[in-house]
Amino acid sequence: MDVHLREVDADDRDAVERYAAVDNAVRALSPWVHPTTPYRVEMMLRNGWDGEPGRHFLVQAAGEDVGIASVDTTEYDNLDLAWVNAAIHPEHRRRGLGTAAFDSVVEVARGMGRTKLGTDSWDDEPGRSFAAARGWDLKSTAINRRQHLGELEPGRADRLYDEALAHVGEYELERIEGRSPADLLEPLAVATAAINDAPLDDLDIEDEVFTGDRVAAYENAQLASGFRLYRIIARHRGTGEIAGLTVATVDTERPAQGHQHDTSVVRAHRGHRLGLWLKADMMRWLAETEPRLETIDTWNAESNDHMIGVNERLGYRVMARGLEFQRRI
Ligand SMILES: CC(C)(COP(=O)(O)OP(=O)(O)OC[C@H]1O[C@@H](n2cnc3c(N)ncnc32)[C@H](O)[C@@H]1OP(=O)(O)O)[C@@H](O)C(=O)NCCC(=O)NCCS
């Protein structure tokens, strides 16, 4: 099966809409997944996660859109690594198009000088069998949990906040809406790097490198993409050090949808319930500022017992398991 990858440009409205249409046909097979929108696709193409947008493609066969594909890389770290993916429209499966699309994105990644590849899928068929058939090794599993705010008993966030408060002692919380002040960017980069302690299972990935500029680029990318950005930091009173942080965003296009980003507590400050305190306070803050918010999604490695323990106390429940694969070329 011959496929052609047509790279999608953020300014090409027609291609953006067609990409969103195929993506939504694929998402519809996983009913817990929120649909995307042309605006979301355009923002992903313009800004990415932290200012390094990936490359996204329409997979075409005989002039028809049969799938989508992507290659994501960073220049901050892991210079030999690319995350690649392809999804085939449900009406066009089992004709070899997925194989051809994957072969094509792998070649794109190779052309970018990347030899260590990662990909992911839901823990389902076709994901498992396709990856195995194409020579990918399963390296890690991750769980998508979601907090449904409407089903939580009133006062839960306050109760958990108070429980943590009784243990935290030497720390205080600061809320930052939107961009962080310039003098906080370097210390935030240091605290953000604590995310490198999150379990990777067997994934062959180097530590991520965080700088003040990267923190600023992340905040700019999220805001430019139409997300409201909420950050809470925990400070150690004695030293003024940032001991931990949590970040959540709310989609301005669909303000019922929130996303939990990083939560990290710096190693020297672990064991004081800062994780629970930060996230309980985030719930309280969002309850004040985001009255239309209905759900918040989070992802954790399945082996990340500490973070998952906190999330379950906050009322997050499992939506699905994801699989992460790697192969070398
Ligand atoms: C995975 C996906 C890209 C496959 O697309 P496709 O065009 O159907 O794939 P192919 O026809 O090239 O299938 C290649 C092989 O994968 C395996 N496979 C594909 N779908 C399968 C299924 N539903 N059950 C079991 N094995 C499957 C088979 O070994 C198949 O070979 P065969 O048809 O000769 O038996 C498609 O199902 C998809 O878009 N899924 C959602 C996104 C995703 O999971 N991507 C994979 C990341 S690893």
C-alpha cells in the first residue's frame, strides 16, 4: 500500500480541519477521549507543549485522507530520540496502511537524525498486536485518570488540604496565575527537574533538561494555545527554596476541560505531604476561578505509587491504560 505523508501547516485551514476530522474519527473508538477541534490542532501546530511544535501529517492514499501521523522531538535533551505515531481512520484499517504510515514517519525521524524512537497506544487491540508485529518493545505502561468534579462530595478539597496542613510545618504555598515572574524562572527550572525522578520503567530516555528559558517557553506556549495556566508552588520558609510545584490548565475554548500538568516535590523536601497539599489547594483554587470546569485529566506511569496515591485521594478514577514502546533504527 502506497501512502503519502502531507505535512500540515498551521496556516492551512483546510488541512487543519481535515486533520481534526480524521483524529476525531480515531478518538471516537475510545469514547473516554475528549474530541479535538480545529482550533486545538492549530494551536498544537503553532506552539506544541513548550514552544517546540511537532511535525504533523495527513496520511493520504489514492488522494484520500486515510490517517494522521506525527513526529515529536526536542532540542533541549534526548537529541537522538523522536516520538512518532500514526493512526488510521477506522474505515481504512487492516489494509497495510498503518504499516506504511509507520514506515514513513520512521523515515521522517531518521531524516531528522533520530535513531531512538518511541511510540504509544492505548492498551487495546490493535495497539498491542500492531506494535509487536512492527518490532516495537513494550517499555512502560501509563494510566489516564480523570477527576469528575460533579461526583466529588462537597468539602473534599478543604478536608485534604487541612489534613496535609497538619503535617507540612515549614512550608507555605504561593499561587501564580499565568506567566511566572522573571526572577522565579531559574528556581522553577530547578524544581521542575524533580520530574526526572518519576518512574520510567524500562524506557530508555535521558533526564530532561530544564532551564529558565524553557519554563518561560512552556508558559508562553500554553497561554498562546488558549489555556488558562494555574501554578502553585510550595516554598520552604527557612531557605526560601521552591520545594514543590503543581500546574494545571483549563481550555478557554472548552472550559469544562482541565488538564493536570507536572506535580513535583524536590527530593530533599519529600515526605511532608506537599504533593497532597499542593494538589488539594489547586482543587480549591480552580473551584473559585473556574465555575464551568467539569473534569481534570492526569497521566501517571502505572508504577508511580506516590502520585497515584495522592490522585486517588483527590477522587481521580481510571479511564484507560496506555502503552509506551521503543525501538532503535
Ligand atoms: C494501529 C493502527 C495504526 C494499524 O493500522 P492498520 O492500517 O489497520 O494496520 P495494518 O493493516 O498495517 O496492520 C499491520 C499488522 O498489525 C496487526 N494488527 C493491526 N490491527 C490489529 C487488530 N485490530 N488486532 C490484532 N492485530 C492487529 C496485524 O498483525 C496486522 O497484520 P495483518 O493485517 O496482516 O494481520 C490502527 O489500528 C490505528 O490507527 N490505531 C490507533 C492508533 C494506534 O494505536 N497506533 C499504534 C501505536 S503503536
